[in-house]
Amino acid sequence: MNTKHFFAIAASISLALLLIYLNKPSDLLLSIILLAIATISCSIYFLCDDYLRGIYSKKIRESALVDSLFQFLHYRSKGNTYQRSLSYIIESSTVTEVKTGFESVKRQIRLGRSLGEALGDLFKLHSVNSNFDFSQDNVLHNSLRKFLSLYSKARDRGSSIALDSLQRNSTINMFLSTLLPSFLLFIFVGTSVISPSQTGLLFISLMILIVVPSIYALSSTLFSRRLIVETT
Amino acid sequence: MLKQLKLFNLRMKFGKKDSFSDAEISSLAVNLLANYRKGNSALKSLEISSGGDLKYKRIAILAKRYLLSNAEGLEKSPFTETNLNILLKIIHIGIITGTDISKNLEDFAEWMDAKMEKENKIRSKVNGMQILSLVGIVFFFPLFSGITASIVRSSLTGISAGTIVNGLRLIGMGYIVIATLITNSLLKPARTIVSLLRDSLPMALFGCILQTVAYTFSSYAI
């Protein structure tokens, strides 16, 4: 649990208190329902946040791994040995997991394992799909090059897909963040003109402060997920 | 001693929060490459490339200290920017091995340019979308809310109209704050709550002020 979560809890409790304050007739059941809905919306935000953080850190690791492979090939093409090239990429990598992974590869090679097998394990650990031929070193070198070119092509294609979907997502976001709550307000006016009571106010506050933000957070999460997966 | 004082002055002047953009790092790499190809050593080119600009000079001074201090790994690097650290690493390897690093610098500059172009394209679209959502939240929502308030005031009379309008104002303000936070937070998952608040609160305040103005006008519009 981080500061974002504490903030979300505080916000949801204050929202629930506000709603209970607006609901002046002391209806215990309604207050409990409001608190429960506030907690559910807070949980939705937790889940969205954790989910996106997980995806983001995984993509950062994957990206760092591939960047390190680019550097590895570059140092190899300069005539350095495997061990020396691995030492260079271990020094230059800024992501701890990737650094530890390549240190493990280096250790395994020293113990007599082939580079292909060790790299294959590292890729499996970070769940990157690769079809390397691990039999010989020269074939491995070519298959690494092929993998990197395929990876960069896939990334370019992914970013163009993400750019295409941006327009659609912006329309959905605009609808959820502005038009839907505004229409809810207009509906509220209609109902309050027919029967002026405070229950309508309670209902509209529940919808606008808890339900609509939850839907908006969910849709934003799906959109951000696509953006992170395709472009990072 | 004089050198240390100068360094101290530079640090005081820029502070630790001074950061370098990708464009600045790319331009430094291009200048470095041009000076390196003239036959200067890597460190000398770094000094010349920093020119008269104090910001680049700070890079050169801190980089020189880092490169000459036999630092192992990047943990002791004075910079938080990954790209700048990669550039330093290229120079570091050039110094250690004594090989020609002009090709590496050229690759780095090309890679930085391609990366910047791609990132700027995506960032401009994402920012455009975010601004569209924020404009909706802080301008159109208060506008519709104000229209709603004026309809409520004109259709209902007595205490219930006042209570309902006050309730709507509270709900609207709460919604503006929540929606701006969600818009900012879910697009940038790596950021902390403090930076998110710093980004979203000015827009939220602006929206709340617009809403107050709209509600004030709604009371005169009857």
C-alpha cells in the first residue's frame, strides 16, 4: 500500500461522510450502503492503479532487456569477448532486475553453461517471447539480430495502433468525464421539478461522485494499458 | 580550492533539481561528436562542447569529476537522466579502452533523434487528449452545472431550491477534483501522489472558480 492508496481511502471516506451529511434524515441502512459503495469505488481505483503499475514496470524491464541486447551486439561487433561485453552492459544498465539477470548469465557461463541457454532462461524469467536457436554461437548471434529487428518492428506497429486508437479513446473519455455527469445533472433537474425532495440529490451525488468516476477510472485504465503495452 | 569554490557556486546556482531534457542531451552529443572528430580527446571535447552556457558547463564539470573518479557502475553518477548516463558511459569506455568512439557517438545522436521524434509524436497526441478531457471537466461541466442551477432556481421556490443548489455546488466541486486527479494519475502510473497533486490541483482550482462564477450568474439569471 502506497501514498496513492492512502489518499484514495481518505478521499472515499470523506466522500461518504459528505454524502451522509447531505442525507440528513438519519437512515442507518442508507449510510452503510453509501460507505460500502465508497469502499468498492476505492477498491476499483486500487486495482486499476496496481494493475497499471505492474504492466508499466514489466514493460520497463522488457525494454531495458532489449536495449541491453542491442548494446551486447554492438560490443560483440567491436571484437570484445562475451564476458567483457556482458560486463559493459551490466555496468550501463540502470534497471536492477536486468542487471541482476545479466550477472546471473555471466555466472552461468563461467560455470560452463552456453550463452544461448543462459539467455533463454533470462528471457523466460522476464516472459519475453523469443525463438532463439541456442545450438551454436554464430547462429545465436544471427537469431539475436533477427529477434531485435522483429521486436523493433512490432513496437513500431504497436505504437501506430495506439496512435489510431487515441482518437476513439479521447471521445469516450470526453463522454464519460463531461457529458455523462452533465446529463445526469439535467436528469436530476427533471426529477426534482416533478417531486422536489432531497433523495434525488443523494442519488445524483452517489452517481456523480462515486459511480461515474469508477467507470471513468476503469476506461482510463484500459486505455493506458494499451498505450503502455504498445508504445513503451 | 578556487576550483572547488567555483563548483560549489555552480551547484548553489542550479541546485540539485536541475534537469536536462532529451533535446539538450542530443545537442550536447552532436557538439561532442563535432569536437571529437576535430582530433580532441573525449574529455577535452566535453569541455569545449559545454561552451559558455552554464548549464552545459555544469554537465561538463560533474561528468569530468565522475569520469576521473574511477567510479564503478552508474550508482555514483551525479545525473539522474538515463540517456546522459549512457553518453557518459560511451566516453568512459572510450577513455578506458582507448578506442575511437566517434561511431558510438554518432549512433547515440541518431538514436536520440529517432527516439525524440517518436516520443514527441505520441506525447503530443496523448497530451492533446488529456487537455481535451481536462477542458471538458473544468470548463464544460461547470457550464452545464451552472445552467442546471439556474433551471433549478427558476423552477423551484423556497428552501428546497437553495438546499439543492448548494448541494449541486458541493457535488460539482468534488467531481472536478476527483476527475482531474483520475485524468492525471492513470496516464502516468510511475508518478507519486505529490507530483500528481501538483499537476492536477491548479486545473481543479480553476474549474472550481469557474463553477462558482457560473453559480453566481445563475442566481442573477432568474
